[in-house]
Amino acid sequence: MDAEQLGLGVGSKLLQSLKQQVVALASGKGVLKTIQFAAQGALTSGWVLLLPTPEEKARSLADLLVESM
């Protein structure tokens, strides 16, 4: 099944929401370590779908780095 069929096409509201949640859980302070680890794994596994453009990758990486400090 491709991303479009799942409602996860580039720019879709579902993809945007999913991406925001995963990045927030992966980078958020106060998030349980097990949840944070799982979210980081989701980013590792699904980065092509969740962060398809270089700009999105850079923005998300910046968010992760800021939150880790």
C-alpha cells in the first residue's frame, strides 16, 4: 500500500499531525524514556515518509537538538 492510499501523502493533514506528534514525543522533555525511544525509532524507520523534504529533515533535527540541551 502506498502513502497516498493511507492518507499520508505529502502535505496531508494526517501526515502533518503524525509528524508533529512523533517529533514532539521524540524530542520532548518530560516524555517517558520508553516513549521517547519508540518515537525516535519511528523517526528512524519512517523518516522517508514522515520527513520527505530536506527542509523538514533540517527543521525536525533542529527541534530534536534544541530539546536535548
